[in-house]
Amino acid sequence: MKGEKDDQERGGSPSTNVQTGKNMLLGSGALFVLNIIILVVAIVLLVQGGGSKKSSESCAAAPAAPIAGWHYALMSFPDRVDAATAAGRGRRPPTPSPPRRSVPAVYALRAQAPSPSARTRRTSRRPPTRSTASARAARARRSAPSTASRATRTTRSTLPPPKGETKELLKCLLVDSWYDSYLGVIILARVIDGTLKKNMKIKMMSTDQEYIVEKVGVFTPKAKNIDELKSGEIGFIITGIKNLSDTKVGDTICEAQSPIKKALPGFKPSKPVVFCGLFPVDSSEYQKLKDGLAKLQLNDSSFSYEAESSSALGLGFRCGFLGLLHLEIITERLEREFDINLLTTTPGVVYKVHLNNGNIQDLQNPSNLPDPTLIKFIEEPWIKATIITPDQYLGAIMKLCQNKRGIQKNLNYSGNRAVLNYEIPLNEVVFDFNDRLKSMTSGYASFDYEIMGHKEGDLVKLGILVNSEPVDALAMMVHKDFAPTIGREVCEKLKDLIPRHNFMIPVQAAIGGKIIARETIKGFKKDVLTKIHGGGARDRKRKLLDKQKKGKSRSKQFGRVEIPQEAFIGVLKINKEN
């Protein structure tokens, strides 16, 4: 009775208390489930808000209000549970507190203005990693307009379209050409005026040759056949031409039925400026060398060659190149692609020989120089050289240019770099100038030149005689002042490289009929007096020595001196410094 009385004093009967406990248990379970649901919904809203493609402000503000609302519901849920518990016990529900300030608005403000702790964390956090930085850069590129698009819009507004009229007469510029084993010569052309169609009869204005267009196409980059090329377009044409020399770069193409009167300006056929002889080391490879040169000429119209014979080297070819680099490329391709061992003579340039009768002769091979009595004067090509080098190598470069007969025209400075302008004979530059320039400057100097024309020079032909026979492959054109020094160096080099024979071999350098340098290669000597003993056989000793002398003279007269390949290579490596 006392317990019941206490329960009544607390506010209810035992049954009421049991019911109240059940209600509290249910309320706590519902609260737990509700908390889980609220947590899941908040996580979903956060994920959706972070993955949206809206602006940063909308992304920050969008999840703030729902989250704040759910948080307000969560915060106010205990008050609701207390009210329900009190109602179950029969008590009066508690008086609700005065309405609070709008929680979503508060949280929205807090989202815009970070807390001090957040600011501290933001200032003290580590710099972004490379992946994070790259991701931010990618988002910035997607959001901001690209530089290429802005440049494209600017170019479209300033770059005019190609000039030309489709209704005018056909006028095309030959840009490039190459040889194909199945199609022949393929011509790359740009249509200036008119329309280039298939089956049209065209004309090359430089050669006056007419051809029929078999194919017309463009590169996309794969070759694609089309029916016509209009004004301003670039494409290829195939006409069945078999010789690459008939298609010169810069030539004008027009219609054969309606030709134009004036060709496009600027056409200059490529002319070789450097010449040298190519000889096979083994004479049996002559035909292989000939076939290789013919195949290389199919794809290189600036390369030329003609047959040449030398008493020392045998049969070979005199080849013309655009420069020393062009020469090195051709020789390297011949050795690699055709497996030919080559012997290269000293590179030379084209001289203009003015004769007494008024004629002008182009001299490529020094061995073909006319008689000095018939020559009035000789002109050699000159170049305008530009050298850029660090100023610490300036003195050595100026000395090198002076040794090469160079004339200084200008000297400028750009920071710690010097720009030199020289006028130098091409013959002095074509062989070893660039190699020596790179060596003395550790590769930092750059060298560029352009042909400026021909000038009269005091030039002579330096001939090399081995056993009183001239060697055509070793002949060279040099300045008269440098001839004695160069002749002496060549003779000394040949003395070391030519092997000894059974007879004495003289090596001489001559200008015309005047010997300016000489070296002698001693022959092998046999001791014919070994079998004679005593001092009474003087007449017999003298007879044996005279017989040996006559034999050596006969060998010298009819003997043949074999000049090895190393001798020619050694002459090429002689430094022509004075």
C-alpha cells in the first residue's frame, strides 16, 4: 500500500508507469532511427551539393539551407520527446521556449563567413599537391575561354583570305616535287588564279614542256584524289613525268591552250656551288656508284654529277652540291644505302676564268685550268658571313677570319655576345672553317653565310707531282701568297703517308713549271757487296754498284707508285693556316 501510495504521489498508478516506460523506450528508439535517417539525408545532400557544376557561391549556399533545416529539426527533437513523455505521464507539457532566430539563415551566414578556426586552418594548411593544382588548373581552363580561341578570333579578324580569281587564266606555283617509283614525279603546286582540273593539258614555263594531268589530289594528311583545285588551294598533281629535273621548284604552271604572258616572279634554279670528285676505292664498284648517284638524283634536283677519270684514282664522278652539308649527306647515303667505299677529293668552288680573247670559262676542276698565258684574270666567289659568338672567343675568331683572307665589315654587341660580319672567299670556308670555328668556341658560336658574288683574286693552280707525274686529284686552287706554305705541308704529309718502294720517289709541289716545294721518299736498298771480301776487289764492287743504280733508274722510269687512300684523306685534313 505504501508503494502504491508513493506511485500515486509521483503522479500515477503502476500501469501508468509501465505505459510511460514503454513510451520512453519507443521514443528513444525512434530518436535513434530518426538520427540515422537525418545523417544519411545530410550526407546525400552534401554529396549532391559538392558535385554540382554551378558557380562557387551557389555550390556553397545550396546545401546550407537544407542542412541547417535538418539540423534545426534535430536540435528541436528532444523538446518534442520531452513533451510527449510528459503527456504520457499525465503531466502538463512544458512551456515552449520563445522562438529562436532562423537557424537556416544563421547557418547561411556562417557558410559565407568562415569561423576563426577555419581561417586558421586555411592559412596554416599545406600547399596544394601537384594533382590538386592540376585539377584546379583544368577547372580554370574549362571555365575561362581558351587563349587559342581568342587568338583564332583575332587571326580571323586580321588575316585576309588568299588573293586570286577562279575565273582568271590558270596560274600555279610549283612548290615542291619528288619521285615515286610507281607514279613518277609528284608535283606539289599552289593555285594562284584559275582552276586546275583533271585531264587538263598544262605547260611548264621554264622548259616549255606540255603534260596532261592524270591525277589531282590533296593531303589530309593521307593523299585524297579530287577533281579540281581552285584558287588559293594547295594540292598535288601527277602528269607521268619521269625526270625530276623537268620540275624545278619555283616554276610557273599554266594551261597549254591558254598560256599566260608573264611567269611568277622569284624563280631561280638551284645551282651547285661546291664540287668534288667521288671515286670508288675498289674499281669494281664503279657501276654500283653510278646506279646509286642516279637514284639519289631522282629525289634531289639540286644534285648533279658527270663522269671523270683520274690517272691516280681511276674512274669516278665529278659531283656538284649546294654546300658542304649537302656533300656530307650524299656521301653518307651512298655508303649506308648502297654499301660503297668512297674516296672524296678536296672540295672546290666554281671559278670564272676570263681569257685574253674575251671568253669566260666556268672552272670546276682545277686540273682543267687553261694555260696561264691564255688567262687574263680569275674571279672567285665571295660570301657574306655572320658569326654570333660569346665575347670571350672574339679574338680567336677574328684571327681565324684574317687567316682566311676575310674582311671585317661590322662588329656589334648584344649583352655578352658579339655579332661579327665578314666578307670571306668561299674557297676558304667550304672545307674546314666551320669545324675549326666550333672547336675553338666549344660549340657556342653560330655561323651563317650568303653568296654575294665573284671578285677578282690573285689565284694560282697548285699542282702535286709524285714521281714526276701530276696527280689530278690533289690539284687545288689557292691564293698566290699561301701557295708555298700549303705546297710544303702537302709534300711533308705525302712523304709520311706514301709507302717506300724499291726506288726513290720525289714528291713536288709546282705552280705551272716552277717547283716551290719538294720532299723525297727513299727507296729500299739492297747490300750487293756482302759476298765480296777483301780490299782487292774494288773494280768488282764498282761494277755491282753501277748495275744496281741502273736497275733503280729503270724501276723509277717504268715503275708505278701506288698512292693509298690514307694519303688523300691526310691531304684533306691539312690545316691551311699561315
